[in-house]
Amino acid sequence: MVDPLLPDRHPDRDFFICDFGDVIPKSDIASMEHPLFTLSTKPDTTIRCYEHNGSSVTITPSVLGLATIKDKDVLIYAISQLLAGINQGDIPNRKVRFKAHDLLITTNRGTGGTEYKLLKMALDRLAGTLITTNIKTNDKQITEGFGIIDGYRIVVEDERNKRMLELEITLSEWLFNAVLGQEVLSINRNYFRLRKPIERRIYEIARKHCGTQNKWSIGIKKLHKKVGSSGVLKQFKFTLKHLIEHNHLPDYRISLEGDIVNFSFESDDNSLVYDGDYPRLKPDTIEKARQILGRNFEVYSIEAEWIDYWKSSKYPDLSSPDGAFIGFCKKKVGQQ
């Protein structure tokens, strides 16, 4: 039987990463909430329109097709590197420079010539896909159409084989605002091992809405819409049953009760949220903490640091973990 997950191609990736090290991958919340990327593995030249709860987005492809959810790996890596730099005191810049080889390793891709060609194609689709939306990032609304990235530049190229060694991408103002506003979520590294695009999309929705809750439920038709799949509902049910049978969605277990899809949080060894028993924070607490911490700290990194502190204190009995975390954040800001 085929393993539902791709093999871990670089189990010793820490040794090879050169930029800011093996940082925790992060994705922007807006693209986790809304289906901005096509799930098709073939060139998709369909104009897509999506509306939900007052938010609307139109995605217009270039002649090369829409940016795919696998192309999004480039953004995840760039966002992660940008935030790592900010946390180390760098001045935020829409231009993010990194080594192509490091990106391929971090996102569990091969490092042969074909992978570099595919990366170049991904950059072209990201730059060519046009977004028009009223979705705000960092309380700012970009009303004109914009590319997912404003552009890219191959900074250093190997003359022998013409492979890109170092490249620079310019994030769209819309996406850059999301990073500045800390509107990002950490994701499990095994996300990059999911074989099917639709499974990646389901993971994003689970991470955004279930988080570390014991249970989150949604109607199957509504989930199908949020996923942005062009397939019929019957095919979507088959995908869910496959995920239930093999239980390979990182961090989450899925169950079906009639037309209701249930997600429950179950962290694993590669999870980006702590496994075992630990204080669970309310979503409102995370949002309040984000406001307190401002742009100098990434809220989920501080949450992880707080949990480490909690564990090192031999698991103190907290009657109000939310209040304790807010106090920890205020102390962190005061130490600047």
C-alpha cells in the first residue's frame, strides 16, 4: 500500500539550511481562510470568484495558469524567513532574499535540475496571478488588483547548469501587511509531505479554525466551498473518508457524523503546537496578545516560549492560563 504521506526527503535538513536555520514554517491567515490557490495539478486558466461572510476575492490567472497550492510553499518559506529576520532585529522589507536550495529542502522537495525548473515556473505563476479583494490585512485594504508577489529576481545563478542559487522575491503589499500585522499561523512541517493538494487545503482550514481546540465542526457543503475544490461533493466525501481511514492529516483527526465534519486536535512529534498536556489558550487571548506584542514579536513563538516556561516550572497549577499568558506577554514587551 502506498504511504499516504510523501517520504521525508531531508531528515537531516538542519545541517543543510543556511539562512535563518530550520525555522518553524508559517502561513498567512488570509490565504488559509480563503481559497486563493488552485488545487489543480494541470494549468488552470479559470477566473475564480469567492464570497464568504462579506469577504470577496477574484483570482485571475495569467496565460501560465493560476498559482497552485504547491506554489504557495514559496510564500510560506519567504514569510518564515522574513519573520525570523524581524525577530532577530532586522528592519522589515518586502524584498526577501534566500537560497533556492534551502527552500527546496525545507519544503521537502528534491534538489535536482527538474525541481529548480519547477521552482522557476512557480515564481512565474505567483507573479502572474492577479488578486482583487476587499479582505484587509493589518487593517489595511488594498483595493486595486495585485500579484501574489510583485516580482522576483535571480540574484546568483550557477553558470555551469544555469540553476538559480540565490533569489529575491518582492512580496505584495497585501501579503507584507499580513506579516507586519502578525496575521500568520505556524504550520506542521509534515504539511509538505501531504501528497494531494486538496489535503493541504483541508489542513489549512483545520489549522485556522480548529487550532488547538478539542473539537471543531463544520457542515460538509460549507467545508467543500471553503476548500475551493472544483470537484463534485461526492468526490470530496471520498477524500475525507481517505483521510479518516489513514489518519495522516498532521495534528488533526477527522470524523464524519452525517453531513457534519468534525476535526479534533491531536499533535504529533512534528507538531508546531506542543504535544501532551499544556494550558490551552482561547482564540481571543491570542488576538489580545498579538496587540500587546506588536510587530516585534511573533505571538505563536511567544506562546511556545511561555509553554516552555510553564513546563520548566514543573507544571504549576494555573487557575487562569489566559491571564497568565497575557501577563507573560506584557513582561516580554517591558524587557525591550
